[in-house]
Amino acid sequence: MKHTFSYSTDNILEEIDKFIRLQNERTEQTLAEIITKYDFIVGSKECKYRLMEVLPEGANIICSPYIESPTTIYAIKKFDTMDLLTEPYRAESEESNADSN
């Protein structure tokens, strides 16, 4: 039994273009998420400039001479200090409520 493909070259090219577009969108979403959640510390100006080429505009990249390797990149998680300050308070107030019951 002979199998025939119903796809034309145009259909295949359209599917490839669609796949590439979806991959690019996914990459852009991932990079946008990275720059909103992280700051970066690098060990050299060269590394900083290379990272700036890869990441979207708005990424906070700091160059430090105290990084042991010029090619090392540290991604520092951003957080709101109020989360740190209010979380222990909530836990203590919940414990005192449990003790009084």
C-alpha cells in the first residue's frame, strides 16, 4: 500500500513559519519573565555587554570586580522586603490566636 502525503511545499513552509513564530514568542515571554523576576551580577564588562545583547531592554545588570570568574553570571531573585517583614508577623499573630483558643 502506497502512502501519499497531502501536504504541499507551501503547507510545510507555513507550518515551519508557524513553529518558528511560536518558538520566538515563547523565548520572548521567558526572557520578559526573567528580567522582571531577577537582577544580574556579572564578573566583567564583556560579560555584561554579551548579556545585554541576549536579554530584552530593561534588565538590571551590574558588573562587579569581586566576582571570581569574568564569565560568571549570578541571577539574583527580586522580592519585596515587605513580604519578609510581614510574613513573620503573620506567623506570630496566627500562633498567638491558636494559643488563645
